[in-house]
Amino acid sequence: MSRLGAWFRNFMKGRYGNDKLNMAILGTGLVLVLVYTFIPSVVAKLVLWAISYILMFWAIFRSLSRNTYKRYQENRKFLQFFERLKDREHRYFDCPKCRQTVRVPRGKGKISISCPKCKEKFVRNT
Ligand SMILES: [Zn+2]
């Protein structure tokens, strides 16, 4: 068992491993498998089966990936997305010029926002 453990540690060396995005992908895949068993339509079953397999392969691919930086960025974006959903006080906009994310208070109507990075000004409805 310890030899197998050592082999596995060596195999995973430099690879990305697991994160919250992977858990969410696997979770969605499992839910789809559960839904699959309750759906009578053959076509819907086939589609669900395909999607759940794609999701599981995607999660495996991510955890074995050696491009850890890219995987880390994906996870960060995923977590950020939920952070923003929870944030009822602010709205987030991307600067049209440099793509910098700007956070502004919600419910102030139309305001002119100036980008903190490149000083570009743009009007958005908050
Ligand atoms: Zn900008």
C-alpha cells in the first residue's frame, strides 16, 4: 500500500490536483447521473449521459493538468463569480479599454466610472 501511495504521490507531482471548481464539476456530473435514472426519455438520457461523462473527464483532466497556473486562474474566476452573486452592495464592470474590473456601489443610477488603472471614463447604469 505504501508503495502504491508513493507511486501516486510521484504521479501527482507537478500536477494540479483538486479544487472547488473540480468539486462543483463532479457534483454537477453526479446530479446529472441521478436525474438520468428518473428520466424516461431515451434522447434526454443520452444527452445527460454524454454531459455527465464530459464533466467527469473535464474534472479528471483539470486535476491531472500540469498547467497549474491556468487551472488556478479558472478556479479563481469560478469563486469570484459566486462572490459577486452574493455581493448585493456592489456591481462589477469591466473597463472597455483595459478589461480591468471596477467595483462600484449598487443603486446609484447612471454614473460615470473612471478606471483606476488606465483612467478611461465610461457610463454605466448601477
Ligand atoms: Zn481601464
